[in-house]
Amino acid sequence: MPVSARNRTRNRRTAAVASRGVVAAAALLCAALVTAGCADKHDDASTIIRTTTNIAGAGVVGADRDTATACPLPSAPDSGAPRSVTHTAGVTEVPADPQRIVVLTTSALDAACALGLWERVAGAVTLDGDRPQPMYLGYGVLKVPSVGPLGQPDPARIAELKPDLILGDIAPAAGGYDALSAIAPTVLIGDGTSWQSDFAAYAAGMNRSAAADTALRDYLTQARDLGPALNASQSQASILRFTPDTIEVQGTDTFAAQILSDVGVARPTAQRGPSFDITEADLATKAEGDIIYVMFDGPDGEANGKKVLRSDQFTELGAATDKRVFAVDDKIWHTTGLTAAHAILTDLRTSLNGYVTD
């Protein structure tokens, strides 16, 4: 069960006291560091700034996200010669240092970014909505040519780009793996056991396994260091995702939940299992937490979410009363990838011990 109302009130009062002396200084610091982003790996609970922008009372996290350094400098290949990679569709000889990569999933684009190779992405599938690629990957990826919508890449468009490597998860219906491998060496990772294994598989396709191992170790170190800095074990975080017609509790099998676990954030008892759908009548028993993170599946999901967040059942929750409900980016929290994982760490730095002000 979530901590008691007494402890929730204590936590809120502690956050309020801690923030009084730092709000003005933090505002000046943000102005000075606008190009680098306000939160860095040294942030702790005492430097949390209260969230003021909100959606139906939920504080919006990451609205001013800095993406200038989301993708690091290029990493080095494992070797100077082509190598064979075993993947879900077979064995493929990949280039020693691919220069023109086509990615068929957002997680493959995320992996290219995390390894510093995004500028070598010659083509990518695109998302529905007002941006063809997720905002957290920065503005540079918007210039990457489209090879068709997510799940429906066009082999003819891919061929026109003359790639020397194609990365994806499953073969598209149009021609399948054979059509892709006839264009360029193709690595399809299949359904991995975890987002980290998926990232490692994409890295192997780009001949960057050593760089991927280092990047994953660095991430885990940051996550484990962040937990004590935020007193993460003191909070039970609920995670809800709104689709156009459902309220989904994000279980331990989801990407976001795995990142929270790496940091040491606890989950409410009802949410320590697979994901499941609930109704408004279930909110008090299945959605309550010391803090609640909400995400929206597109505009229609946001409309449904706003309706629920304004309902009596939701506003009576302890987290809502304590103003500890935060809206996060669905394209970060409901995806997979190392770059997205780092973005969630940033979100936790600026929200886990924070609260919403009107």
C-alpha cells in the first residue's frame, strides 16, 4: 500500500520547505544554463523546482527538455573488419563501420543516437502526429528521410537511399526479410527479453557491442546513484496510461516501470505485476500512490485522460490532493531505448520529490 496520508503530508511539507530557499537561485541557474538544461546528474531533492504548467491539474514534466546533447559523439566500432551477427532472421555479415543506416523502429533510431551514429541514419520510419520522430531525440532527426510509416516501410524507398545496413525488429509485410536483405545487410532483433537486450542487439548490428556495454553500465550507475539522491525508496509511484477509451495501469513488464525499478522507486502493491486496465471505480484501490505519473496516447488519449483526472474519483486520491500528479511524455515513457531511459532519469530528477503549483 502507499505510505500513509500523514507521511504524504510530511513529504509535501518537506519539499515545500526545501524549495523556499532555492527557487530564486534555481531560476537564475536555469537562465545561465539554458543551453545545457537545468537538471544534471548532480541534482538532488533540495534543488527540485515546483512544476507550474499542468494538464487538468497534472504537472507537465519535461516541457523545457534540452535535447542538444541527447546524442553523444560517435563511438568506435568493435573491429576494422566486417563481422557476422546472428539475429532472429538468420546470420548477416555487417559492415565494420556502417555509414548509411536505415532504421525501421524508433528503438533502432534511439540506439543509433545513443551510440553517436544518428547522423549516419539515411532513412527512418516515421510516426503519426505533428512530428515524424520523437521530440526527445532532438531536432536533427527531423531531417532524416522517411521510408514510410512505422510498421509499413517501403522497400523501394529504402533501396533509393542506398543503405549499407538495415535495422528493425520484425520483417515488414512488403517482401519481408528477403526483400530487405536484397537491398543491404539486414539485422532484425525480434522480440527481445528486455529493452537492454534489444539495445545490445541493435548495437551488434552496428558493430558497437563494446560501446553499448559501456553505455549501459554508465546508465545503470547513474540510475543507482540517483535513487539515494532522491530518497527514491521512500516513494511509491503509480503509472497510468490513457488511451482513447481505456485507463491502463503500467505494470512491472513495461519500459517505464523497469527504469523506476533501476532507480529504486517502489510501486504500489496493486501494481507489482503485469499491466492491466481499470475503470474510474477502481482508481482508489488500483491507481493510488504517493506520486502518480500519467501519460496520454495521442490527442484522443489526452481527452480521455483529462476527463478522468477531473473526475471526483481521481481528485479524491491522496496524490491528487497532495498535488503530486505528473504528466509525462508518452513517446518517452511508452517506448524502449537507452536515450529514452536517460530522459526518464531526467524526468525523475525534476519530479519525484516535487509537487504541482497552480
